[in-house]
Amino acid sequence: MSELRDIESLDDVKFLVDTFYGKVRKDEFIGPIFDDVIQDRWSEHLEKMYRFWQTVLLGEHTYTGRPFVPHMKLPVEKEHFDRWLELFFETVDELYTGQKAELAKWQGNRMAEMFQLKIDYFRKNSQQTPLL
């Protein structure tokens, strides 16, 4: 077995994203939610995720957009975020180790917490909409 290394390149980011979303798609709990929303646009979604994580982890600013807006009306609860994080951390830990790998997990956790809080807020305040 080879020793794990850190996330260093766009190829590493793509491998992480592809492996993670492969698990998500097979997951009985969160997979159907993703499939229902993304439908046949998986390649488009993955390309967007490559750019997002390339920007976050490698400092190569290829992602533009507002990541929360497409998620604000998803039918998800804390348990869905917990499963997402479980799969994400598991994938990162299986593939990589080091500073960027830790940054990926920190950022994933931060996004899950923020998205969950914002989704809950907009559900309770249905008259509010995020600034676009």
C-alpha cells in the first residue's frame, strides 16, 4: 500500500471530487436527494465542484458563483448534512493526508454548518430571500 500524500494538483482535486460524489450517488440516504436535483447534469455539477475546490484548496481562482443559493430550498435536515460530512471526511482521509486535506475537511464542515443554518433561517422566514 502506498503512503498517502497531500492534495497538490487539479488532478488530486478531481480524484477527490469524483470519489466523493461516487459515494454520494450510491448512498441510500442522501443519494436520492442529489439525483433528484441534479438529474442528468452530473458532469456539469462535477465541473463546478472541481472549480470550487480548486479555488479553495489550491488558491487558483477558477470558481465564481454563490454556492448557497442553489441549496437553499433543498429538502435536507441536520441528518443529511451529517451524512454528507461523514462521507466527505471518509473520502478525504482515505485518499490524502496533510495541510490541504485538513483544509478540505475544515472547509466542508464550515460549509455544512453555514448551509444548515441558512436553510433553517430561510424556512422560518419565508419572506426573506438571500441577496443575489
